[in-house]
Amino acid sequence: MNKAQIFEKMRNLDLDEITEKISDYSSDIIYSDRNHLEIKIDQFFNFLHQQPISRRTLERIGEDFKEVEIKLQESKSSFNNHKIKKEVLELLKTRELQGAFGYFEIKNMFEKSPKYNSSYIELSNKWYKVEGNYNESQEFFNTYFFKPFIELIEWYFRESKIKNEIDYFSREEISLFNHNFELLKNQIERLEFGQEIIFNETDEIKDLINGLNKKNWIELIKGKFNDLVLESIISIETAELLIKTITGEKISLK
């Protein structure tokens, strides 16, 4: 059985589940003995790439922080390596930029083969010229690479806004939709019949927002309400009104 076949058997986690997993895995890495660090980080990155929500989040980091990645590529190819490295470090004005920097450097190391026990923590020596022992290098790695990277992922999960249909909703956006579902409840209660069926369908829509990207969630909504229209439970006009209450968008079912 190859790696792809193993990954296919893993269940896709929703936003809450993957947040909990990342918290557990990252804590284990931060407090790991350096002899086990390489294996644990490699496993962690495999996990991030296997899960749709975290995989898309990594893609978004690459899209949103392209300037940092380009500078890092320059630092590898430039003859004046010291000057470019200084420019990279001067670019890291915020914790978010530091997190993107940490991600790109850990990612580059992850993709190298072969590696050894200290490969990741020696990024500290490469960028910050840590001259102490391995414990100090590992502390620098956690402080300037790994922890800011984890904080950046968690920010996307918590506060980011949808930019593309393949993006997943953040917890802040889900909270806004929960308000819309309260408004929807009041609208459904005014209908003459079919209330229980509509409530059941919309409850499923609400539950699945944690695990679907915007495109698939909207398709789910359209499918559910199309079925209600075809079954003559509600009119197409009522269906489109209810959809707009949920999504805030005018979506045609015709």
C-alpha cells in the first residue's frame, strides 16, 4: 500500500477537529527531544498536506506572502547571500510575516532528502547565528520559526476571510452565518407547512459549514433547496429568499 492509498483511508477533519489536532501535534513538537524532532515535523507536515482545510490554508499562506517566499528564493541563488539574508530579516516586521517566513523555511527543509535529527533546528544557525548548544538552537527554532507558523495557521482558522470559492470558512465567518440561521429560523416558522422538513435540511447545512469550502457548501445548499422545490414543499421564490438569508447572496435556482 503506497502513501496515497493510506491517505485515502483517513477521514477529512472539520475545522474544530483539525484545530485540536494541530494544537496537540504542535505542542508535542515544541517540547520534543531533538532526536525525535525530524520525524515528528515530517509527520506533522504530511498531516497538514493530507487534510483539505490545512492544505488549502498552506496554499493561502503561499499566495498571501509571496514576497517573503521570493526573497527566500533570492537568498539561495544570490552571490551576495549575506545582503539578501539581511533584507529578508528586515522584512519580518510583524508576527504574521515571521510566521510565513517560518513556514517557507520549514517547508523547504521538509522537502529535502535526506535529513537528519538536527536539520530543522539548524535553521536557527543559518538565519540567527546561534552559537550556543542544541538546546538554544531548538529554542530559537521554536521562537522564530515553528510557533509563529502555528500562530499564522490558527489565525486563518480563526479570522481569515473567504477570497476564493475553494477557501474554507474561518470561525469568525461561521459565527456570522450562525446569526443568519437564527434569522432563517424565524422565516421558516412563518411558513404554512413543511417546517420540520426544512428545519432538518437546514440543520445539516449548518453542521457541514465546518468542513466544506465555500463552493461545495453553496452547491449543497442549492441541492437541498432544489429538492424542496421539486417536492413542492416550498416555491422557488421562497427557496431563493431562504438561501439569501443563509448566505447573504442572491443565488438563482433556475
